[in-house]
Amino acid sequence: MKRFEDKVVWITGASSGIGEALALELAADGARLIVSARRRELLDALAARCSDPSVVSVLPMDVAETERAGEHVKDAVSRFGRVDVMVHNAGIGQRSLIVATPLEVDRRIMEVNYFGVVALTRALLPEMMLKGGGQFVVISSLAGYVGTPYRSTYSASKHALHGFFESLRGEHAKDSIDVTMVCPGFVRTDITKKAVAVSGEDPSKHTALETGLAPDAAAKKIARGIATKKREIYVGGAEVLGVYLRRYAPGLLATALKHVKTT
């Protein structure tokens, strides 16, 4: 039996990168999918590539439109009657110095990366409770543990997600609602190339992610962790050690970050 047989999985930010790769992986593993992003044409193309397009439902949306979260959840639930697994993957990156970043940029990043996630979660939570349980999968980042240069607000948004979902995990364990935090390091996606950049630099020229893990390899590891309901999943190479350095040798990590290429 496939691990996600008859499971209904909703993925935001599904049109590219980790979201796209995870959609393909979960579809092949038996999931019924709801895929969301802003551009319908990319979602339609993704659905056509899935192993069984007939069980893939396209729901275009912008997670930053938090006032429409309840409407989107109602629409999503109507597709298959429930949502078993909510994968919060939509997000935007950042490449800008703190001193050069206008407050409106900070607000935009938080609206997408944090408030958009919180709004959808609050709207979906009663549905999961009513159905007897569910699972939230949050694509955070190693930056949710380790703040690095040029990513101050991005890192803050991911730190915030950890705090919010740790609280949710404690409040709703009795409702059979699980939380899986996913912390990718360098994965070969366009998140840096499409990052908010206000310091006069072109983010597309920064290539650290090009040597990172392939999205399909990351998706396989994430899928295994979702299936076993792991609390946290670390995805990447040597950069994953940063989580353990922060925990056990924070001074050494602080020194290392002054010299490590983080772009």
C-alpha cells in the first residue's frame, strides 16, 4: 500500500521548487492533492505531470490575502471533503541588509511567510478537529534556527513559525493534530533569485544554492518524514550542522557565521 493512499494533502507554493517536487512525490505515493499558488497556468502544468491528474485539484490563491483565508479553506475542503495534511510551503526570500531594508519590505515578508500561514492554519484547524485529526507540515528553514546576514526578516519569519506551531502542537495534541517542521538548508530552487533585494544587488547572481540538494531529493526525504509524522526534518548538507552548533556551541557558530558564505 502506498504511504499516502487516500490522504488529502493541500500544498501551498506548489508551482515551483520544493512545493512542486513534493507534489509530484506525494502524488506518486497515492495522495489526493490540492495544489495552490498564484499562477493557475503553472498549477495546471503541474497537475498534468502528476501520476494521476484526476486526483489533483488546482486552487489558485495568494496566501498574503489573509482576509480570504476562510474562503480558501472552505473551497479546499469542498474538493475532497477534508484536508488530512496541510503543507505550508508558500514563501518569499530576502537578500538585503538590515540598514537598507524599508519597513514595508519587512511587512511584506511577514505577511507572506508568517501571517499567511497563521491565517490558513486558524481557518483550517476547526475542520481538522471536527474530522478527528490532521497534520500541519511547515516548510520553515535552517534560518528558522540560525539567523544569517542579508536574511534578517526572512529568518525572523521562520523563527516565528517555530514558536507558533510549537504552541499549536501543545494545545492540540489531544485532538490528534500533529505538526512537522521542515528545515531546509541549501536546496536548488529559485528562492534566492526571486528574493526581495533592496541593497542594490542582483540576487540572481548569488549561487550558493546551485550546489545544494536537488528538489526531488529533498522531497523524498520530506515525504518520509511526513509519513512517519516526524516533529522536525532537516534537509541539506553540511549546513545542517548549524542547528546543532546553535544548540551546543553557540559561540563557535557566531564566529563561523562571520566567515561562512551564506549567499
